[in-house]
Amino acid sequence: MVKIKESMFLLAILSLILLNTASSTYINPVLPVNDLETEIKTVTGTFEVIIYEDFYNKRTWKEYYLRTEKEEQYKILLDKEYNIKSGDIAILNGIIIENPDNEWDEFKVSQITNIQTKTYSREANPNLEEQSTVVLLTNFQDDLSEPINDSDAWTQIFSQTYESVNKWITEVSYGKAFLTGSVFPTDTETNGWYTLNLNTSDLCNGGGFHGVKNAAIEAADNDVNFQNYKRMFIMVYIITLWK
């Protein structure tokens, strides 16, 4: 039986605000892999970490992706959360699970043999000081909900007086990082939200976050000069389904 959970916001954060961290190299067992299932592969690449924030249900989770020097790309399956950040370089052992319905094949990790974390001096750290950010309000072809306007969205993300994302980042970085930016579309009372060329079901079987990201960029391309921004938030409104 499928039940419908209450509507919620899902804020997909394309990049983390990172502070200085030390390099680390370690070996960790991850997922048990049956050798008879398929051949164990070794891949080396750079991580992209996607962070999802469900404000209303106070829930956060991450997805991990890896891009290799050969431009191969995988969604990484881990048994638990590790201290992996966007830009980290890793050597992974495991099995490849082909996914013909998704641009990203999956990689089921059996062992992480090396992680090299990027480090920066304070002067060179791109994650400190002002982080210019664009926020895109998006919905789907089968759900045209527009629960808030662009002004309220700006307050949730950028305000320093409201309990916003910007206020949290400023606090946890001790004032070393903060967000500035804009919300699109502007004047949503007149213009409405961007409607993606996707249905809500495509979140699960049509490319997940990367499918939404690409569709959102395409929808906003006439309004936004993305070269003016370092960060991108995509806000979508969905109905959560579970069995």
C-alpha cells in the first residue's frame, strides 16, 4: 500500500561550504561484496557530494558521486556517511552496477583505500569570504505547486535576521564565510516558478539530482548568468511517497 506523506521542501545544495581541513589517507572496510557477484574493479576519481536539506521534517542526507580522469562517472554506494567532501580524490574498490536508465552508473564500494582531501591556505580557500549563490525555484510538469514566493525564499536562504542557511553558515564558520545572491524567477507572483521538463517520478528513475540540476539550468538559462555565481541551490516542492 502506498501512503502519501505531507508535502515538503527539498533543498538540494550543489556545493558544501568547506573550511580548512588536513589531508588524510586511510583504509576503511565499507560494503561486503560477493566475489561471485561480479568482478572487483578499482577506480580513482574526484568526489562531488550532494547535500539534501528537508527543512520541514528536519532531515539531512547526502549522495556521493565520483568522476574519473577518463570522464567516467558513478554514483557511489556507501554503507554509512564518511567525512568525504566535494573535491576529495579517492581510490575505491568495488563493483560497477550498470544503470541504463540513468546517466550515472552505480559503484558499490567494498573498500576505500585512499582519500586525499584538498587543503587551502586562508588566502587561497575558495570556500571562505563571500559565496555568490543563485537559488532556483522549480516544480514539475505533474505538480505545479508554488508554495512560497521569491521574497520568502530569499529570506530562508540569505537573511541574517531569520534562521536562514546564510545565518547558519556565518555562525559555524565564525564569520569566515557568508552567502550573497539572488532568487529566480523574480516576481513569482506574476512569473511563477520554473517548470522543469520532468515529472516527480523522474527524481527516482530519471537521473536523480543531476537530472533535476540539468533541467533547472536549462529552464533558467534565459534569466541567469551562471558565471556570476559560485554556488547554486535548487528548491523543489515534492510529495514524499513510501510503501
